[in-house]
Amino acid sequence: MSKIGNKLKSWIRSKRFWKRFAIFSIGLPVLLFFSVVLVVYIKQDAIVQDLITDLNKDFRGATEIKDSHISMFENFPYISIDLEDFKVFETKKKDGTPLIELEDVYVGFNLWTILTGKMEIKKIKLENGSINIIQHVNGEFNIMNALSSEKEIESADEEFHLDLKRIELENVDIKKLNEANGLEVETFITDANAKFETSPNHVLAALDARFMVNIIKNGDTTFFKHKHIDLNTHVDFLKGKDILTIQPTAVHFEGSEFNMNGTVDFLNDIFLDLNFKGNKPNFDLFIAMAPEDMIPELKKFENKGDIHFKSHIKGKTINGNNPKITASFGCKNGYIINPRTKKKIGGINFDASYTNGKDRHLSSMKATLHNFSAKPEGGMVKGDLVITDFEAPHIDLEFNSKFDIGFVSKFLNLEHLHHVGGKGEVNIQFEDIIDLKNPEHAVSKLNEAYEMKIALNNVHFTSDQLDFPIKNFNFLTEIHGHKATVRVFNLLYGKSDLEITGTIDDLPAILHHSSKVIDTRLKISSKFLDIFELTGGKKNNGFDEQIEGLNLDFDFKASARSFTESKYLPQGEFFIENMYAKLKHYPHTLHDFHADIFVDERDLRVVDFKGMIDKSDFLFTGKLEHYEKWMDEHPGGDSKIEFNLVSNMLQLESLFSYKGENFVPEDYRHEEFDKLKIHGFTYLHYDDGLKSMDLTLDKFEATMKVHPLRFENFQGRVHYEDEHLVIEDFHGKLGKSQFKTTLHYYMGDNEKVKKRDNHFSITASRLDIDQLIKYNPAPILKKNKARLAGTPTIDHDAGFNIYELPFTEMTYHLDIDHLNYHRYLIHNLKGNLRTTTNHYIYVEHLNMDAAGGHFDIDGYFNGSNPDEIYFNPTIKVKNVDLDKLMFKFENFGQDHVVAENLHGKFTGKITGKIHMHNDLTPKIDDSEIHIDLDVTQGRLEKFSVLEYMSEYFGDKNLSKVLFDTLNNHLDMINGVMTIPKMTINSSLGHMEISGTQDLAGNMEYYLKIPWKMVTKAASSKLFGKNKEEVPENQTDEIQYGSEKERYVNVKITGNDDGYKFTLGKPKRNKKNKG
């Protein structure tokens, strides 16, 4: 034995032993671990399938997953299977939202139990998802329906092989919705960990959790929002009796803390017996209950006080049962200090309580606040409040306070306010039942109490958000019985003052949401309102206007509930009476305004809106359908406006002048519209905002006074969409004019989204411009340098200059049967024009009939410099009667008329570069014009040059000289007309004329006339001899047109004041030969 022992010791001490021992000790567990993993991996699908099959077989709900895989370390030391996209539905139909929807569910198994073949679940971990618990109207829970068994299960642990030791939750949102009252409790669990220890009779659990709670009512969050709770507790679950005992636990709630303990009896309709208690030296618990956004601000204040809190919840909680809840809390000797301003509210004391009553229902709830008192600096606060029956609350309130407004500003850190002062007082005695469903249940008038007084005296302050200080603000409102009266409301702001008084005849009716019609009246007055200051002044482009003597009575009759229940505007009837205002920059007086407006749920009707602007009167009626589109943040659909305007007399000067500038064209500034009638519709289409607008005018009738014309049958449509303006079929009759227009115009800057070219067209059977503008000669000016003696001067640049306006790329089409413009009678005017942004107007194929003939015009106007407007025309004229042609030109300010002495039929072509005035009258003295002309059936009447030559032509009639055809080319450059050579066969005989003449009448003409036409007296003047004494060899003076005809050359110089006749002939040049 000793040998064996020695060998064993020797072997144990050997390296071989320890190597084998190490390999065995490490390798065996590793081998076992990977063996288990291999087993689980191989059986994974079978395990998952069995689990899902059992769940779907044994429960009424439906369970499904997307996929699964092995997770070795997620639940270490347990081996886990990750069930991906785990969902549970309430029924097998799988309709609706899943009640459980999780990204990952880790099911953990023990290593050793797997080796023994027992697949017991030891740990469950839920990650990233939601659990939606719904309590249906009938009281059933969807999760109970889903997990209710299709068969009786003796032991859930055995059925599903559960031997849970731990449950973990991470980022799981648990919601519980009560469909009957719309109350939803949401608990978002950031992380929670529960550990279990079991014995034959008990299950002991330790819970460590952090979560956030929201309470939501009918889709809206309540004040209990984003409340963070941390707790660490131990519970004892008694098997058989299913009673859960919660050990004393400290609950951390938004930085505060309270204690809780109690029991939960699951077999007795989940009977709760829970106690909550706290004693704090500050207000932290109350601050924790405040709305989320207020908590950071409240924590800035220092606070102390003897705060106590106690609550008890006891009773059944399911199957139609509610537990009894009682709570009491209070404060003694509390105070709150603003550490920054050192302002303090001290002496805070109160006692409060709450219970849901014996019926454990809203109707039996009661809350009280007794002996509330506080002492702010320079004031006091006292109050008592009792609220019973939370379904139709019976409120009994007494509240009294006096306060210094400067103290309130500093205590609340209102840093944007400065130099704050004034006193305030509030006294309330209120008792009534607020039953929104049954307003008739209000306390009888014998028991109700409505007494209130709110007063502000001499309040004044400046603000960083206001341009001017508020001064002398006084406010007093009182309620006695049902009537509320605003006795005083006045203030000064900058230069402006405002005063308001008014009444509401039944204020409690509004609180009760009753159907009773109440009457609200306001009287608004002001001695002076500076609208420029009130709308932001220079910084915000304020509207520059001032109002003096404003008076306005406002009356509104509507059901009480419309004030609180109308989604948009209160429904009722509005009245405006006795409005008076005098404006400065809009220099008119508004007076006798009256309005009667009905507001319905979706429509607004203007029954009667009338008034006077100076001497102008108006009456407006109309209807606005679906006005809610104007107020929705994302409107969709259509809104319609019907409008009707009537006026017996409307002065345009009263309506369109501002700050000394009149926006009406000068010819119409003093115009009056009599018996004006306008009617039409506007359609607004919304698609997440205003998409398009259509205006249809179906009546516009009026008679003008200064221009004695009448508007008749005016109709048309205006469409606006995506910055595109379209006017279609706008037509009517105005005096003698009857026309129809169409306009396409893009008002935006992005040419890429432009849908069509800008275009304007006008079609008219008759267009009398002279009648429309009441044409009169332009004003007479005294231009001594430009004026001929005794001749009035006309300023053609005195009027409107179209070239001072911006131009756009645009085309124009004209089709006018009859046009009267400055006494020009034009027929069959047809053509196209085009404008460009650089102020060019192109005339493209404009043709018309005028003066008994026909015109074809092409060319362009160059207005790139609005002070230097030029017209480059090509005008073809055919058979124009010079007697009817009244084509004007301007010579140093005087109008001259072509064809004053010349008569006949004119055919030819006119080209050149013509300087134009603002009214498009040619300025000949700064122009270049070339004329190729043929005049047939011509005559010269009372031509002064010929009349001065009467003694040269003997017995000829020089006041009326006939000729057959006149053919020539004329040049007029800078006011000087040049005739190269013109041959005339006339009643005086055959003659040739050449020379120049300016527009002042100064001329130098050369006439070549037959010698036989010269009288003896003329011969004596020309040659100093009798006709018979003139030798034939004086060739300079006498030329022969043929062997049988001799001619004499006469030079004529002078003007209308007198002419000089001498012998002479023009110098020869390339343009003038012979």
C-alpha cells in the first residue's frame, strides 16, 4: 500500500498529471458549453416552433415572429433564443394593432437543464417595443382576451416549462387605454429588472426600475406629462392566495421623494390597499406635479415650509370596481424667495384634501382648499375653495387679494419689463354648478353667488417688446349676479389713447356652455390713435396713418356655448353702430357706419354694411362660405365669396388718395359714380394653402358725372394661380365704346415656371378714346422763345409718360372696328404689337382705314430713355384724302396740320426717325422724315406764296390752283423740308418747283415757270424792263423747255410776313439738276 501511495503522490506531483488535470478541468466545461450550444442550435427551430404552437393552441390570441437565432451572451449565464419581431394579437384574425410588438424577446435556458432534456425558461428579456393594453367599453381587457385559455391549465409553470428567475425590460412602452372615458396611461420603461426567489409558499422579488409616465385624455396630454419615476422595492407574493405585499419603498418622483407600502390581492378583483406618505421641508413634491415646462422655472425659487402629504388607496379595481381614494396635504409657515431679486412671498399656509367619495365616481369626488393665506410684499392673499361632484362641479370659492404690480414683476423675473408700478386688487365670491352637459342643473339663483371685482390702478411700465411705455393704465371690471361690466379700461401708449367700456349680460351662461343667447356690448373711443406707432413704426414698416375722434359701438349676440365651443369664430350676429373716425393721411371722415354680420359654423353673411366716406355712401352685402379655410393651418378645399356693392354717389377722389397723392388718373380725379351696382363671386381653392383664386364679375353698372358716360353690361373673369394672372372675356359698354379684353400675365421672377407668354388683346366694335378721357387741348404755356408772336404754345409733355413705367416682355393684339382718338376717325384697326424690358414697342403689321384711304404700319418705338422717345416707322399710305388727314406735328410748341392748303389723294411711303412727345405728337424740329408721295386730283387753296404772286400770273385764280398729279420725294430733317425737284402740271400751266422751307415758315423756293405766264407788271419787277424789251439772249433768266417754249427762273424768299421775288435758279448738285 505504501508503494501504491508513493506512486500516487509521485504521479500527482508530476507535470503530466497537472497538464491532464488542466486540460480536463477547462476542456470539460468548454465541451459541455459548446455541446449545449450545439444542441440548442440544432433544436432551435423545434423549440421555437413548439413554443409558438403551444401559445397559439392554448390562447385565444395569435402569436407570430419574423425569425429567431441563438444569442449566447445576451442573458448570460443562460443560453438564449432571440425571437425577432415578436407580435401578439388579440384574436386569431390578426386585425388591428398588435397588443404586444417587440423587436427582440430573449428566452433564456439553464445550461444543465438542457443537458437533462428539460427546456425550462429561466429568464425573459424584452427589448425595444410596445405593449398596448386596451380596456374595452364592456370592461374587458384585450390582453386578458388574448391570453385567455382555450382549455383549462392546471399549472402555467408546467404548461410552458417556466422556472423564471429574472425578467428584464429595456426601452418598452406600456400603454393602457380606457375606451369608455378616453383616459390613457403611458409608461415608458427605460430599464427594469426583476429577480425572483421561490419557496413552496412564497415568491420573493426585487424590482429596480426607471420609467416615465404620461396621462393622456382624449388624445391630449394632461399636466401629468413626462414625469420620471425611479423605485427600488421588494415584494412578497403569497402562493395560493395570490396576494402581493409591497415592502416600505422610497419612490423618487421628479427629484422629490415619498414613501409607499401596501398589498395587492389578485384573486379579489385586484384589491388594492396602498399607502403613500411624505413629510418634506420644501415644495419639491408640489413642483414635481407641475407641468413639465414649468418645473425648471419653479426650481429657480428657494422655498421652505412644513409640507405634509398622505394618501390611501383601498378597494377592488377591475370588473367595474374602483378603489376608494383619500388624500390630504398641507403647508405651514411656508415661503418662496426669488434668490435673484430677493423678493419674498411669506406666510404660506393651507390645508387641502381629496376623496373620490363613497360611490368612487366623478360625481362623488370632493376637493377642498381651506385657510389659504400668503403675504406678498405690500399685499395679502386669502382664499377658500370647495369643489364637489367632478362630473358637474359645484364650486364654492372665496378669494381676496391686494398686490403691488411692481413686486409681482420682480418676483416673477419679468426681465423684459422695466419701471413697473401700480396697484391691483381682486375680490371673488363664486358659487355655482358647472355642468357642461346639463346647464339647467346650475344652482338656483337663490343660492348662487357671483360677485367679483378686479381693479388695476395707475399701472405703468416699459417693455423691451414695445416701442413706447404704457402709461396710466386703469382697469375696473365688476360682476354682480349674472351681469359683467367693464367700467374702466383706459391707457396711454406713445401718442395714442384708448378707452373701452362694456357689458356681458350673462357671464355664467358662458361658464355653463348653455344655449342661452347672451348680449355683449362694447363702446370704444379714442381722442387720437397713431397707427404708425401702434404697427411698429419705422422698424417694422408701420402703416402711416393717424385717427382722430374715434367712436365705435360694438354689439354681439350669440349663444353662450359658441364662445367656448366654436372651433373658429363664435356663432351669432355682430353689429357695428355709430362708427366715426377722421383720418389724417387718408384725408377723409368715416361716419355713420353700420354693420350687421351673421357668423354660422362655416359661413359668414354680411346682411348690411353701410356708411359714409365724406359725401360718398356705400352699401355692401355678401356671403363668405367656408371661412374656416382662411383659419386652418393646412387648409384644403374651396371657399366662396359673393359680393354686392351699391352706392348712390361715390366720389373717386374720396377713395383713392393718400398722403397728398391721388392714385386716380388726373382726368378722373373729380369723377363721381352715380347709381353704382357691382355684383360678383370669388372662388378660393386651397391645397395646404391658397392654391388659386377666381373672380367672376357679372354686374358692374354706374353713371359718371364729369365724363357723362354709363357703364353697362360689364362682365368678366379673373383667375390667379402660381403667380399667373389671367383675365378672360372682360367686356362691357362704356358710353359709345363697347369692347372685350383678355390678359395673360406672369407676376413672378422665375422664367422656368412661366406657363405662357404675357399677352393682352382687345376687340372692340367701337372705341371712343376722346369720349373716355373727355379730350380737350393740352394746357397753354407761355414759352416766349418758342412761341411765334400771338401764337399759343402747347406742352405735349405735360401729361402721363408711359415709358416711365417698367416694361415686360409682352405681346398685344388689336382688333377695333371703329376708333376715335384725338378726333382721328380710324376704322378696321388690326395689328400686333410687342414690348420688351428695355422699353421698346415693336409695331408688327398694324393696318387700318382712315381719311378715306388705307395705312400699313411697321416699326418700333425706342423709349429706353423716357426723355428721348423715338419712332422708326415704315408707313405705307394708299389713296388717303388729304382733306381728312389731320396728322399733327409740333414746331417749337405749336401744333401744325398737314394738308391745311394742300388737297387731293395721297399715296406713298413714309420712313425716318421721329422724335416723339409724351402724347406721341411728333417733334419735327428734332426728327428725320423721308416721304415718297403721289398726290392725285390735287389742288392748292389759299396758299400765301401763290397769292403774293397774283400780279405775276395775270387773270389766273391763284386762291384755288388745280393740278393732275404730284409725284416727288420730300426730306424733312430737323424741321427743314427739302424739295429736290417737283414738276407740276396745274391750272397755272406747267411749272417746276424746288427749294427748302422750315417750320417757322421761312422759305427759299425756286420756280421754273413758262415765260408766257409772266405779266408785263411782273416782267418789269423781275427785269426792270417791259416784257417786250427783254432780250432773248438773257439765258440765265430765260430757259427754253423746248423749241416752242421759253421759261423763267424765279427765286422766292421770305415768310408769312412777306415774300421777295427775284430771278435766280438753284445751284446744280447731284440731287438737283436742271
